[in-house]
Amino acid sequence: MENLIAFIGFGEAAFHIANGLKSEGLDKIVAYDVNQDHEKFGAIIRKRAEEAGITLVETLEAAYSNARLVASLTSAKVAYQVAKSVIPNLSAGQVFIDMNATSPTVKHDIGNIQRVEGVQVCDAAIMSTVPGNGHRVEIFLSGEGADTFYSELSKYGMKLSDLNAPLGGSSAIKMFRSVFMKGLPQLMIESMYPALKFGALDALVTSINESLYGKTLDELANMLVARTMVHAGRRAKEMEEVVATLESMGIDASMSMGAKIKLEQLSDMNLIDVIGPEGKMNYKDAIAVLNERREDKHGNSKIQ
């Protein structure tokens, strides 16, 4: 192939990654953006390409036809449509890499697009902000094309992790990480705001610090997960009082209401009969118990 990598979409993320790869000595890079000739956006795209020393080719076909790696960095909204217009036209030995922030389901659908034998697909989940990190941003890889992407580009300073997981696995981690990382600040706000109104914010933070300070996530999970499953019924009742208190103060109680509902669901599953009344089970085993009980109730829901 004439080029090692072609970027489909040359927005901010693609620009910073391409610029970083160029600085590492990788010259065989081209890009194509559907808006590169747009009256409003074209000038920005062309300026980025010029700054990075990247050739903008005239058509989508010109981009993917001569590149070993074809990296789609467009948007989640059009990720599948772009993949469907490219993958069936690739030749054996080429790898299509979807780097968009789409769901594991979309990645799975992309992997099912008809293609000739020898064309591989890779799911690349960008785990942090690209500006500031550039091509060294942490990226998780999954799917059959992960090994090729890793071997070709890790030598240029990219921070890649091949998860040896089916297509969609890396995007799943990114999505489920968001449950925690985006949910945690909302829990903080919902607890700290009413504490402030009672003049007890510092006392609240001190109390939580005493419970959590210095513990790793594994330690916290071992402390909290199994015991939550065992004591879910009682804790759901406690959360009813929390919700009532917040609402009486005119404060939105969405996170607390969500916790109450989740606790009620756990209570209905009666996990205490497996975990035991003291909740002395590590979090991995407890999550496995939850998975087995849910599958018994709802049927097989495992990702194939």
C-alpha cells in the first residue's frame, strides 16, 4: 500500500493524532473529510492539514484505496454509514478502524458489514481527550484488526492497548466507565448541595473521607458491592427517606431515586441466599452471582 494510514474525517481528534504521528517520522498519511471544500468549514480543515503536513485527497475512494489502515474519525451519528461505504470496497490486508465514540452494538454492526476475505475490522476507543495528549492519548483496541493496528502504530509512540476482546469490547469499556465517571460527580452534587444548605458540607466530606480515603477501587468494591446486595432491602427503605428529604427541600433527587430503584431490584433478587448474610464475598464473585441470577431470571443475555 502506498500509505500506512488514511483518516476518514479530519476534525480536531484526527488532526492531533496525525500531527503527532508525523512528528514521530510517519510520512505515509493521507486524509479525507467530506467538509474539506465546505464554504464555512473547509478553510479550517485545510489549515489543519497544512499545519500537520498531511495530504488531503480529493475523494473518499482515493483515501481508502491506497492505505493499509483506514481510520474513521467522523462522528457517532454517521459512523455506521461511513463504514458501510468503505468496508465492502477494501482489499485483503487492509484494516478498517472505527475510532468514533459509538456503542458496542454499533461496532458489532460494523463488524457484520460484508467484506472480502482478509479485510479486518478494529474497534478503537479513545479513552481521554485528544487535545493535549495528541497521538499519545490512551486507546483501547478490540476486534480481529487490533493486532495489526497495534503492531503498525505503537512503534510511533501511540499508547495502544490490545484487549484481545471481540469487536466492541473496547467501546464497551469506554461506555461503562462513563457510568462511573459521569455518575460519581452527580452523586457528589446531590449529596453536597443539601449538606451546604444545612451548614454541614465540611462535616459530610470529612465523614465520607473517613470511609473511603486511601482505598483503591478494588478495595472499595470489596467493601461495598456484596454488602449492598445483601442489605439492599433495608437500604432501599433508607433511600426513600433521602428522596423525601431532598424533595421537601426543593432539590432534585434523581440520583437518590435511581439508587432506591436499583436497591429494590437487588432486594427482589434475594442474593443473600448465595452471598450470605454478612456479605463476605469479593466483588468479582458477587458480580458473577448477580450475572447468574439475572440470566436465570431473564434467559441467556451474554454477548457472543
